[in-house]
Amino acid sequence: MIPTEEVSARRREIEEKLKQEEETLSFIRESLEKSDQLTRNMVSILSSFESRLMKLENSIIPVHKQTENLQRLQENVDKTLFCLDHIISYYHVAKDTEKIIKEGPTGRLEEYLGCMAKIQKAVEYFQDNNPDSPELNRVKLLFERGKESLESEFRSLMTRNSKPVIPILILDLISLDDDLKIQEDVSLEHLPESVLQDIVRISGWLVEYGRNHDFMNVYYQIRSSQLDRSIKGLKEHFRKNSSSSGIPYSPAVQNKRKDTPTKKPIKRPGTRVEKGCGCPN
């Protein structure tokens, strides 16, 4: 039989363990309740955040669309202003280029041709978009005046720089031969290089934009006149020298001819050269 004291001690021990377990269970229950409360609070916060986020999105999307529309409008305004500036520039062409066109292309051909290009574009614009504009007549008159100035400059360059060739130079050029062994170069410069470039630029512009080939007649008349003068000068040179030496060559060529040794015929086996005849027997 178990003593009463042991039973009492065992009972007290069990009661203490039970009490501890109850306290633990109570702590767990309280923790669960707190966790549930925290979960409910978190769900509430997230729900509130989601609601606010939706409200913010609903308020931002229209603002974003309005901003895009404003940006598109700004781009359209910028493009419109650019087009207006471009169009307005055509109305200023006559004023900006009139002084240079009146002064002429002498000494500043590239600048002058640049002004003519602006005038040409202005004429094309007004013809296509506003043919009744008084500016069209103004730029047309300015264009015609500029074209006449270029034609006049072409004639002036040809007249000032075209000169007849002196007879001695013509004879030197005619007399050039490998047998003469002339060491110095004999060249004929019809026109200075800078003048020739200006003439080429002007003639190219007149063909492409001026729609006028009259400058070719000018070139023909001036150059043919100088050619005629050169031929007449050569004839006069022949006439003056025919009574004296009878040798129609320039002094430089005559000296070269005197210094050039006479070539002797090459003797080949079985041939001989008779006096007075250059043919082998």
C-alpha cells in the first residue's frame, strides 16, 4: 500500500504540472489572439492602401493623358512656328538680296549666286502656294535683273580677258617638232584660270536656272573676233617678214633651228647615196 504522503506529493506535482500547462495554453491562446488581431490590422491596412492606390491611379491616368496631349500640342506648335518662320523668310528674300543684286556679281560671284538661289526658291514657293501675291512679281523682277547682271558679267569677263594671240607665239606653237629639241615650254593661255572658273560657274547657272543660251552667242562672237584678229596679225607678220628674211618663224625658233645638227643618212650594207639624190641605188 502506497503511503499517504507519497500520494499527496505526487498529487501536488501533477497539479503543478497541470497548472504550468494551463498557463502555457493560456499564453498560446493569447498569442493566437494577438496574431489574429495583427493579421486583421494588416489586412485592413493593405485594403486601405489598395483603395488609396486605386484612387491615386484613377487621378493620375487622366493627368498623364492630359500631359501627353499637351506635349503633342507643344510639338505641333513648334512645327507650326518653324513652318511659319520658313514661309515668312520667303517674304524677306527680296529685301535681303536686293542690295547685292543691284551691286552685281563682280568680285563676289559665289555670294551673288547664293542670293540668286534664294530668289529662285522664293519664286517657286509663291508660284506654287500664292501666285496672286505681289511678292511674286517682286522676286521675279529681281531674278530677271540678277540673270541680266550675270549675262553682263559673262560678257565683261570674256571681253576683258580675251586677247589676240601674237604671231610669234602662233609660229612657235606651229613649229614645235621633236627634231627641234626645244627645251623651254611654249604654252598658250586663252583665259586666266580664275577667270575661266568664274565663266564656267556663270555659264552653268545660266544653263540650269536661267533657261537661256544666248551667252553662247556672246562667247562665239568674242572668241571668233579675237581669232580673226590673231589671223590678221599673223598675216601682217608674214607680210612684213617676206620682204626681209623670208623665214616666217620667230627668232627663238630660228636660233633653235640653227643650233640643231643636220641628220646624216644611215648607210646600210649594199646601199650608197648619190649626190643630189637621197634614194639608194
